[in-house]
Amino acid sequence: MTRPHGLLRAGYPYLRTLGMRRVTNFPADIAFSGTGNAYILMRSAGAATVRVWPLDDMDRLTDELIGFGAYGTEDGQLVWPVQIITDADGDIFISDEATHRISRFDQEHEFVSSWGVEGDSDGQMNGPTGIAFDPDGNLVVVDSKNNRVQRYTADGEYLGGFGSSGANPGEFDLPWGVHVDELGDIYVADWGNNRFQVFSADGDLKNVIGQAGSGDGEFNKPTGIAVDAHGDIYVADWGNDRVQMFNSEGQYIWSFRGEATLSKVAREYMLTNAVSNRLREMGKLEQEKYLRHPRSVRVDSEFRLFIPDYESYRVQIYQKDFVELNESQFAAPLRNPTLEVT
């Protein structure tokens, strides 16, 4: 897809919520099956698994919940997984910062292989977090505790890397999430430095955005990062309980703080729990809509924004509303831009 000359940003309304407590606890990340399901990666102390969940949500709880993976260090098990992605064939890849490896599952959710060696030499890893495929199908991995980004084949063959520890442009302090766009540019959420950085496919620095704080464009421990087909950038601002949106130049555009309503499955469940309904009637409901420490953010091909709401045990979804503009509909950059709403 070619990026448009410009956008008319009509809005970004809340669409719906997926999941609920007990079945999508502590969602750390989300990926897509290509067949109408989401893979919701769940992690907490002593628990790690993947829930297969319909993108339209489940109407009611059943005894046939589908999932894969389990807590542990054996093949196909996970200890402290961070991110989950799928390749062009539908295979599933999961990073695990505790076991310093990447695990691969097939479309039937069966374990295929894993690779990774703990260490700080080329190709070794110490706490891998963010993972993403580049346009050539190679895997870009954030080697968090080594403060660098490394590239591998899908089978784990080391291809190169860049980065070092520090706070100067191009350096990292416990980086977390990563995204590679269709141009090959690499976007890294620099957790400890409260910013995100953009690099070329060769690792050359292109942009640095953000600083510590809670204002527009500022961060408190950014985690996940995603880029849509328009070049818009989304960053999970973990410590500020929000997701921030930037345009392709790194200019702040929007914040998502949470608009959740009860999911379909949660509504059905609540109808059978009289005490829970009474407690909900007595509480302050406004706070129930807000995000709580989101660790990831994803955008699909339909420009739906998915935010795993980590401490609320659900996924909030928004739908981008836009019109793509041609050159005659979009002026050249302005010197002192302002936007007045009338």
C-alpha cells in the first residue's frame, strides 16, 4: 500500500472491548490469525499462556476455551513472554525475556521450535522483548538488557545488529517494543530513556521523539509501539496509562486513555452474578473505562487499533476514521499551524 499524500482525520472512535477477567487475565500483547481470531498473550507471575479469541468477541463463556502454551521452561512453554507476532504463513512467534529465546508455533498452535542463547556476544540475547518482521521476512528482536537491536532469520540465524547503552541519540536504556514498517524503518520504544527512536534498515538514526513527563508527547516508560499503513505511530505509554499517537514526522496527534464498555462475554457473565451486579451499582463506574498500564499496541489492516489493557484483563479496540487526500486537497507545510474548531 502506498501512503497517501495527506489525511483528513475525522476521528478515532472507540469500537468495542474483547475479553474479561478470568479468561483474558493480564493481556500483554495481541496478534492476528488471519481467520477472524486474535491471539491474546497473557503473562503474570507464575502464569503464561495464549488465548485464542474471536475478534468480534465471544457471546458467552463456554467450556471449550481455546489456547496454547503453558508456564515453564520446556519446549512450547513460556515464563515471562513479552510479544507475539505472526508471519505470512500464519506461524506464531513469541519472545520470552526470562528464557532468552523465541518460540515458534504453527497455525494449529503446535510447538515447532525455539532458539536463543543467553549472553552478550553477537547473536546472543539477554531479555529479548519486542519482535517484528522486516519486509524480507527476517526477525528484528529488541535485546533489551544488552541495549541493542538484532536481526535474525526466522530460524534464528544471526544477521547483524546495532545499538549500545546510554542516553544519547541512537543509544538505549532497556528498550522494549519494536515495529518495522513497509519501508524497512525500525521504530524502537526506548523504555528507560522515555522516548522512541526511528532507525533506517541499516541502523542509522533518523528521529528521536519524546522525553520524561506526562504532557503531550512525553512518556513514562513506553513499552509497545506500532505503525499503521499511513505512517501514523502509536506508543503504549505504560506509566501514564495511555497510548499516544504521532504522525510520520513524530508530531503528537492524539491520546487514547480508555473508553471501554463491558464486552459481550462480560455482559452475559454478569447476568448470572447478582452480587457482582450489586457491587457494580455501588461503584464509581467512570474509572472502569480507563486503560491501566497498557504494555502493547497493535493496528490491523482495517485500521483498527487494539490496546491490550493489562491490569483490566481486556482488549480495547478503536476504529480509525479518515479520508485519504490527494495533492490538490492537502496544502504544503505551514509555518505557524493552528487548528480552530468552530
